[in-house]
Amino acid sequence: MLFKKFTNFILELLFPKFCFGCQREGDYLCEDCRATLEISRFHRENSGRYLKDFYFALPYQNPLIKNLIQRFKYQPLVKELAKPLSSLIIEYFQLLDNRPNFTDFTIIPAPLEKRKFKRRGFNQAEEIAKELSHFWGIPLFSGCLIKIKETIPQVELSEDERKENIKEAFSVKNNQGIKNKKILLVDDVYTTGSTMEEAARVLKIAGAREIIGVVIARASPGEDHL
């Protein structure tokens, strides 16, 4: 424990954190810049064919949230952004009047194909899921939902192309692990819903009782382009 604290101290000394909003030293998202993010206080039911509902903490239009999510996913990568980004989801649920109870849910992150995982070194959805699992005290089931087909990045495609691109891209590795379970499916951004709906379809076929999606931000088609 002491060694870890010492190591972290040295790393922060050599590589200090700077806020992505105002460049102030100390953290990747300072309190002042965090306060400018319009976290939603409401929820409107968003059901799909396989998703019972899905929740998003804030809209993707804000330049700061765009920057944070893109730096979390694309070079130069900042894996540590998982904590401040997941805290936005947590705060969103705390602000809701009719907040859902996830105590009997299992968290499953949207999977990343092997090539991207090797290049990035982590799955951004899984890092968010880890933080939510720890905060809510509910189990995380990683490696259950896997990506079996390489796809073109969804941000480059139209809505119809996204649906075709992601079709049959997922598989469930352990059906017994999700049979009759309530699933919290976690990803970073929801745009057309193609990825989350396809993942939910595969989970439903594998025996999941219900699937609810959770993301950091919701984008309109075209907004998620780099």
C-alpha cells in the first residue's frame, strides 16, 4: 500500500494532471469545469425492441464532454478518465426523483474487438462498468459478451449502415452466467442505438431476463464524428 502511494506520488510529480476544460493543474476535470456540464435531472423512457430502457447522463453536444470522451477512447489515450466520466453517470442517477434500483442487476460492458483492445490496452466501456460496479456494489460480468466480428467504426456510418455494420458482431460466451439475469449494459455514447440494441438482442437470446442500457452521453447522428 505504501509503495503504491509512493509510486502514485512520483507519477503525479513527473506527469501532473491538467483539467481538459481550463488546463488548471490537479485533475483531468476540475470542479469548476465539471459544474459547466449540464447533467440531466430527468429521464424519459427509451425502450427498444430488446432494450427495456436506457439512461444517459448528459447530451454529447457540450465541447468539454466531447473532448473528455474522445481522449478516453482515442490517441492520446487517458485511461484515468474512467473515474470522472463514471462519476457523471453516478451523479445523474442521484439527481433523479424516480431513480431505479439496480441491486439485483449484473453489469456487462459493451465489448471491444481484439484488434482495438490490443491497440488501446483497455476497453473504455469496461473501465466505466468497473467504477459503477464498485460504487453500486453489484457484480460485473466481463468477458461474457464478446465481439466476434471486426467492424468499421460506427462514427463513420449512417444510421442504416450502422445497423448492418454491427449485425451479428456479438456473441455470448457463458449463457448460464446471464440466464434469467437482469443486465445493466454499459457503453460510453449512444447515438442511433444500433450497437446497444444488437448487444441486447444477443443477450436476450442467451437468456437474459431484461436489459437496461447506461451510457455517459447521448449524441444525435453526426455529432459523434471525430
